Amino acid sequence: SVYKRHLNIKDYFFAASFYPFLMLITGRGCPYRCSFCVYPQVFHSRRCRFRSPENIADEFEYIMKELPEVKEIGIEDDTFTADRSRVKKFCSILIERRLTIPWYANTRADLDFETMKAMKEAGARLLIAGFESGSQEILDNIHKGVRLEDMARFAKDAEKAGLLVHGCFMIGNPGETARTMNETLEFAKSLNCDTA
């Protein structure tokens, strides 16, 4: 297999993940227009290409059978939850096949509770969310397309669903000031993410 010929899973580490872990790409591209994000702009021209839920589940199954030492699978798509119906279908397949390995995924910070619940039931342990800023002015400047109140609800819903949250924040965006940086710090503290 490609895994066994070319991959030593012990060489890879992510502080928020169980070790050893494997990282998968289940889709390329992101439909959102955040101006700071280099991947969709440079690599994908904002086009999205997704693997089928069945195909991803097949890979999970292969990993569980052939690499039993793997403790977690990371889904490192730009935005795994860009197509929520695909995510729910994938989760239902994992449950149906009893594929119980823990996993995590990158998501937008406006994911709905129902999708979170489906992910948790299918073994998801952690959501990695780009909150970016605690200033609506800065979020608008970078075309994030999300409101502060949506992100606050996301954090509460994730906790209610039993999912951990790794929050991503940044400073230095267009229009950033000492005031907006402090707003980000205060917002990050109010979200009470598990890691950041």
C-alpha cells in the first residue's frame, strides 16, 4: 500500500491530536472568500472538489484494519464542513459500518448544532475553527462572512455536542488597531476554547 511504502506515521505530530495519527485530504478548495487565506486563492481558484462520503469511509476502514496503531484521523481539508449534507452522509456511513476511530476536522465557526451532533455520534472529537478576530470590523475587512454572535453560538453548541474546539486567531489584518486586537483577546477568552 502507499501508506506502508511511503509513510512512517511516527514522523507526524499535532499537539491537539492523539499520537500517532494520520491526516487525510477529503476535498480541495473552499467556497468562502476570506481575503487572508492563501490556499483557495493560490492552489484551487476557489473551485471545490470533494471525495464521496463512501470513498472517505473506505479509507477510514482501511486505516483501522491495516494500521491499527493509528489513534486518530485528522481531516485537513480547507473547510471539511463546506458541504454539510456530505458531512452528514459521511457520518451516517461511519456509524453504519461501526468505524469508531476518533477524528477531527477543520470547520467554519458557524457550523450548525445538528451537523455537530452527527459528527460527534460518528466519532469526531475535535473541531478546528478559524475565528480569526473578535472585531466585527476586522471580520468584515477580511471578508470572513460570519458574525461574532454566530461564532459565540458555535462555541456553545460545540460544548453542548461534546466536541472539543481548537480556536485559531490572528492579528495584523487590514484595519487592525490596539483596540481591535484587545477585542480579539477578550472574545477569545469569552469563547473558552479547549486549545487555541
